[in-house]
Amino acid sequence: MTSTVLILNGPNLNLLGVRQPHIYGYETLADIEAQCRTLAGDLGLAIEFKQSNAEHHLIDWIQEAREAAAGLIINPAAFTHTSIAIMDALSACEFPILEVHLSNVHRREAFRHHSYVSLAATGVIAGCGAQGYLLALRQMAYLLARAA
Ligand code: CA2
């Protein structure tokens, strides 16, 4: 059976490619989703790709994924640095979790240096732009194959 990987995106990532391209690049979230779909097909994975500006939507999707998905890739955006609730939801998951950031958060403001999500993540990729999502998918395929 094909494993499904859920890819979640947090607040304001729907604005990608429209504002602040010097930080986040020129690709839109739809461009990133298309690239993820192509690579996932090559890796033999199915993906679900979602974005919300609402913390509770992200938490509900994480909880649903506990039953339905084999792994989770998440760019929690600003919730990375604030959300104990998302960290708690992730901590209840037993599958691999990869945290992705487009920008190198460690080169930015001090408030971006701490991630609650990292406390629950299997791995973290930051500063690789949209490519970070593709690197995370490759790592997810590796982790799922290793666990099979
Ligand atoms: O680098 C990342 O991927 C971040 O998760 C992006 C978040 C930021 O709060 C994190 O510290 C790092 C911000 C996403 C907002 O994206 C925008 C895109 C275009 C225009 C405005 C915001």
C-alpha cells in the first residue's frame, strides 16, 4: 500500500512568492506543492498538502494524521516559535516528523531561534528555500523504507 505523507504549512505561507521574496524566494506555495507531488510520485509516496492560518486547523490535521498518515512534514511558520499546543499534538504522534523552514531562522531575529516544534521533530531543515521541502520528502522516504 502507498504511504501517505502529510505536508502542513502554517500562517501566511499562502503569501509566498507575493511578498518578501528576498527572504522566502519567488516560488508560490502552489509551485512548492507541485514540486512535492512530482518528487513524491518518483519516491512512491502519496502526499496531502495543506495550509492554514489557524492554529486549531493545524492541530486537527495533525490529530487526523495519527491514524491516516505514515509521516508528517511541517512548516509551522510563526507557530514554530509560539505554539505549545502544536508541539503537544506532534508529541502524540508516533511517526517521523520533519520540520522545514524556508529561511535560516538562526540567522534571523533572536525570537526565531527557539522552536517548540523541534522538541517533537525527528529532524529539521532550515535555510534551503523551497528545496527544503524536497529534501524533507527524500529523508521521509528514507525513514519510512528503513522502518518497513
Ligand atoms: O522560514 C520559514 O519557513 C518560516 O517558517 C516562515 C515564517 C516565519 O515566521 C518563521 O520564523 C520562519 C513566516 C511565513 C510567512 O511567509 C510569508 C511569505 C511571504 C510574505 C509574507 C510572509
